[in-house]
Amino acid sequence: MDQIVRIEQELDGFKDTLSLYRQQLGSFLSRNADRVSRVADMPSLMGMERLIKLGNTTTAVSSRDDDFFSSLAQCPKSGILEIESKFESVYDIPLGNISLDVIAVDGGEITPVTLDENGKGQFEGTPGKFYRVHVQSEVTPAQIDDLFSSYDGLTSELEGWLRKEWEGFKPQWSQSTFVAAGNGMLAGSWAAVMGVWDGLSLVFDILKNPGAHLEQLGSSAQQLIDLAKQSPATMEKAMLLASDEAALCLLFRAASLWLSALPPSEMAGNSAEVASQVIVSVLIDILIALALAWTGVGIPAAKTYLTARGLKYGALLAGLAMRFVEAIFTILSTFMEYVDRYKKVAARGIAAGLIKGRMQLRWDAKRNTTLKQNEHHDNVPDQAKNPNGDSATCVPSTCKNGCPVSMVTGEELLTLTDGALDGILPFDFTRLYRTSAAEIDCGLGFGWSHSLSQRLEIDGDTVIWIDHENRRTTFPLPNRERLAIHNSLSRAAIYLGDDPEELILAQAGEETRFYHFHNGFLTAISDAYDNRLRITRDRQQRIQRLDNGAGRALLLRYDRTHLIAVDYQVFVPAQTLAEAWHTEQTLVSYRYDECAQLIEASNAAGESERYDYDDRHVILQRQLAGGASFFWEWERSGKAARCVRHWASFSQMDTRYVWDDQGSVTVQNLDGSEEVYVHDDRARLVRKVELDGGEHLKAYDDQGRLVAEQDPLGAVTEYRYDEVGRLVALIP
């Protein structure tokens, strides 16, 4: 979109910044105000459910109870219960001129008390009796109207000033000046919005304890300390402003829009890259400078602060920030009376109890809002399948009860690491025996796969990812309209790559890796920082070498179709590429029988372990180099086989499994104890009974996300997610 058009659209929408906020605030405060809060928490100024719209972003505000009561306080022998209200600060900054109710625990008699400008008041009660303090039991529509008339007035003044500034900026913009387009978008970018919103608490924290921010404030710190001691009433107004997210939202919106509108000539010498690194700091510093100016310390202190901060991002940007602060301070000063209106609505909290004969209310500015971006999220949930057609999660996520037997399908999931490639992007060469793959030979013998044996099958508009675990995960084929497609049930995603015909697959996990495919073949593995392992193939399209780009590689050697060894190689410059790669050691070698079954694997030390199978390639025995053996007994046959007993040559291990066809298995241990696992048809654990009989229950949504779980004591934990599947709330 053309920068001029975009800015003018933003200007047209500026007046609506707080419209939805006002609507939901009114609805919130009109609810029954007689309910006791369930949460004995410090008060949260303006803590109600609302949405604040900022351009293309939405501020989602957490829900708080609309009513707060104090903890119990006992009236002293004198019969006078003193009450005081102050900010949570290292200095005594009062929050005065607010109304509250003192409520007798016995009988519920209510006595209204108004605190003076110093935040103090007295209540005459009965010695020894207990009382609660209830702050601002009712907010009237008139108070809300008064508050929002100030917001509306401030919004109008800010919009008028922005439009006047834009009249001077607009002629300097050229529609063909592409280098300038980035400047405006950076100031209003999502990264800037998130960064500033996360830093809003710093504004209040600085006023709360200036001495803790000496390095950042410089000489302004002592001025604030002196002001807090000598003129607490002035400091009160600044702290109220710093706690008002609605007002800060307006000021931030104005600042970001103004920076977006600055013409290229104003930003000379600041590349888009540099601007993107400092824009968050500039916007936060603007808000801090406004708060400093409003404390009564004045514009000189704000100027000193911004000049000092300019050492971080340059005098030019610091000067621009000061220019904005000076203009907005004049506008803001005309709305000084608004803080009293804000206080009447916002001061709704609890008392901390009786402290030195006083009932104290200590106020702290709490973050009530989080931001969420209106992100496009293309999700096609479909659980991956094993070769037998059963739903299967990735092996690390599959419940296995301490042994490599899946509690979901009953198949063996024997995972072994045979070697590693070190470097910035480390790689483990692992292999997996999967019973359901007993009919598949992908180069390691029937049932086995390794960490590079992956491919894509494309059929029309569908992509099937056969991963290194021999699972099949289905996706729609990405295109230019659908660049990225997620599969939340399989916890995987597919993307269009930068190169033509490149598809990238990823599986969620502790260390996310991206698998790059061309024409269905795996060509590279990368991480989030684009470190890469590159794959080269021989003439038969077999993987020949995995190269980390730093002179280290794994060489795969074959006998016809079967992998027979993996070598660790080092690059030494030579006449030809083949001569340059020197094998330092053979990490592992493999041997097969006449039925193409892997029967032996030997490590670099020459230690070997052996495997035996039935006539349908289902594993029966694994014998370790030291002589210990593991055995399996199965029900059903071939790829549908389920383990019913798993034991070892030593007596400590002997486990039996009893299956039904409704996703349940009972594990019978050697000592006679039992455990029960129940999975749904999407391979998700829904019930577990522990050895002591304790029962765990889990529930999921249609996209595979855990939404609730209950522990053996009956405690329920709920989980909430945003539109793109990120966990945003945990409710115990």
C-alpha cells in the first residue's frame, strides 16, 4: 500500500482508538457491584475486560472481578480505625480524594468514608470488632462520562495536531520513494507495538523508584526523588497517568503514527535496519519523557533525559522525540483535571490489613493487557499415521511406560543412536525399528528407518510426508496463496521455500529442525538461524554425504540398496573433491541376512548387537554386546502386531500388556502392580491410572490441543489458546 494512503487511513481511524474500550468499560461497570472478589490481589487500575484497537492490532484485556474487598482488620482499643491510601512506591505518594465503605463483619453495616487529599481518613468503630474496607462500591454513568469526555477531548486534540503535522509532511513524500516506505512501516510495525507495550510498565516503575534507574535517568533521577518528597500531590498525578493504559495507548498511538508520517528528509542517515533496532526504545522513551515532564520536573528534565538517551540511538532521533514531547506536553497539560476523573473510576481495590494501627490501601499499577496480532493461521489438523494406518504421534511424544513399547498402538519403537556430526548444527544419526513398518525396507532392512530416510509423495493437491519414523503426515500442497500450512494434530507444518519447487517441513519439538525437499527428495536440514546441513546423493539418488559446511561430514556407504556403514569424515584440500574427504573412523556398520533383515550393528569399537525376527519381520530378540538380551511376544501378526509381553534375560524386567479395541491397555508389572492407559482415536492420552490407583484425565479440542486435565486429587487445570494455537492462559 502507498505510504501516503496508509498514513491517511491511520489518521482517519485515530478517533476510534478507544471506542470499543469505552463500550466494554461501560458494560463492565454496569454489572452487579455487590459480589465479593474471589481473588485477594493487589488492586489493578482499570482492570476490566475490553479490547483496544490500534490500527491492525488488538489489545486484549484480561478479566478481573469488578469488586474488591479488603482482608479483615480489627478495630484497635481506641475505637478509631485510621485508613490511608498510597501508591506502591519507595516514597509516600498518596492516592487521595477517593470514596470507600467500611463494612462491619457482624451485621454488615456500611459506613461511607471519604479520604482527604493526602489519602487519609478515620472511621470510628467498636474496639475489637472486625471490619472490611470496600473501595468504590459503585461507579456511576456520570463518572464514566466525565472520564471519557477527557479521553475524547485528548483524542480530538491529538488528532488535530497530527493532521496539522501531516499537512507539512505530505508534500515531502514521493510516491516513488521506495527507500522511505520502510520508515513509516517500522514505526507502526508489529515488533514496535509489542516492544512498546511490553515496556509500558517501565514508565510506572521509574516513578515508583527513581533511585533504581540512575543510569537511565541521569540527573533527572534526583529531581524526581526530591519531587516525591516535597510535592507528593504532583507526583500522584504523574503516577496515575503512568498507570492508565488507555491514556498511554493514545499517546503511544500518536507517537507511532507521527514517526510513521515523518518524511524521508527528517530521517536522513537512519536506514530502515537501524530504525528497526531503536524504534521501540524511542517510543518508550517518549512516554517516559512525557511522564517526567508531567511530574512538575518539567520539559528541561525531559530534554535532559532524551539527550542522554540519544547516545544510544543518535542525536537526530532524540531530537525528533523531544520535538514530539514538547508539542504533546502542551496538549496534555490542558487535560490535567482528567486524572481526578480517572481516579474515581480506577481506584477500586483492597486494603492490605491493619499496619501499625492503620488500615492501609497500597496501590500498584498492574499490566491488565496483552497484545495479540491479527495473524493469518492456516491450520489443517490431521493426525499422522503409522504404516498400519493407526494414528501415531512422534516417538518422543508417544507414551511408552519406560519401555519402547507404544501404549497407543502396541508396536515396538526401538530408537538407537549410532553416531553424530558435531558443529553449530549438531546431528545425531539414529535409527528406529517400528513394528508397523515390518513390510517396509528403506535401506536398513524391514522395519527400520534412519534419521535421513525421509521423502515426500505429491498427489495432485496433497503432500504426504514420510518422515524418519516411517509416519505418514498429510498436508494440502502449499502455493503462493497458502505459503505456510500447519497441522496442529501432528504438530507439524509445511512451507514454500525460497527456491523454486522447494518445500520445507518442520516437526515441533525441543529442537525444531527444518527439512528441505526438492522433487520429493531431502536436500538439506536447517535450524531457526539458517545453519544448514547439506545432503549430496549418488547416481542412484541414494544419500551419499551429509556435510555441515565446516569441513565435517558423514559418509553413507551401501551394498546395492542397503546401507552398510556410516563414516565420519574431515575435509582436507586436495586435487579432487573425492580425495579431499578423509575418513577418520567408521561410526557404525550393518550386516543383513538373505531375507534383507538387519541382523547386526557394530559400533566404532567393534562391539556388536544382534537382532532376530519372525518370518514377517517382527522383532523377537535383541542381544546386546555385553550378552544381555531382550525378548518380545506378540498378538496378531506382521505390521498389525501388538506386544503382549516384553522381558529380558535378567530377572528384573518382565512386563505384560492386555489390550482391548477401545484404545485401552493394562500394563501388568513383575511385582503384580498394574497401570492403565487409554488413548483416543487420535493417539491422545485421555486417561491414566497409576500404580496406586490415582486417576488422571485429559481433554482436548478438535485441533489436538490440551484444554483441561484432572489430577488424582480432583484438581482441574484448564488451558486457553489464542487463534494461532499459542498458550495464553493456564487456569488452576
